[in-house]
Amino acid sequence: MAKTLLIDYARCHGCQICETACSMMRELNNGTSQPQVTSISWDLEGWGVPITCQQCQDAPCMAICPTGAIYRDEELNRVMVDYHRCIGCRICVVACPFGAMDFDREARKVIKCDLCDGDPLCAKLCPYGALQYVDVSNQSIPKKMEAAEKLRRILRGQKAGS
């Protein structure tokens, strides 16, 4: 069964372990240490927000890519970049509603979360359970909706539990 990275924004403490883990994995696998998960923390409020690719079903980055370099890997349910077709135009970076796509200036290519080939280290190492790699099911849809609502409240300045 396909899996997805589920983010519980209310559990994030902004420790940035996910970011460090991602950086290490990218360095080992791709030769670049630019992480594809970013933990934004608001220390005074006591919470953080992990930002990563949501592997959107109808991915805006995939829809807008002029060369078709962005595609869905059905086996792992992830959105990937074919670097042989990518021209580095960065339109996908602009199209991502989560700010999860980036551009590596040294390598001259776009970069995004690849779910560590089905074994995301960020989820494994998150001490608070804010990042979880779970089976895609009808049960995960309400969890994603709840997490999105929590994030919306947080960004609007309300407490996650109210």
C-alpha cells in the first residue's frame, strides 16, 4: 500500500532534527546538503511548523512543468523530478503552494522531497511524532484535513487546540 508523510503541526517543537536528518540524507545520496524539510519555529509562542513536499495528488508543480520533467512515481506515491528533462526554469518552485520546492544554485537544478526512497529519515527521527510516514487510506484524509486546519489556526494566531 502507498504511504504518505503526515505532518501534525501541533506536535512540532521546532527542534529542527527533521531538517538535520534531511540534510544528512541528501548529502549522502545527492552530494548536496540542502534539506527538503524545513522546520520554522516561533520560540516565543513555543511551537514550530515543519514544511515539506505534500506529494499533492493534483500537484501544481507537475501541472505547470513545461517539459513534463515532474511526474508521479505511483509505486511510492511521490512526485519526482526527471533531471534529464528538467531545464531549470523554476516555474515549479513558484507554483508550489507550500514553498516546498527549491533550487540548488550550485547544481543548477530544482530540488524537492523524494521521501528518501520510501524510508524518510525525518519521520523516523522526529522525537515528537510531528512527522509520520503512514499508509494512505481514507483514515489519513481526515488527519490531513485536521492538520491543515491546525496550521491555518496557528498561522492566524490562534492556539491549535481552540
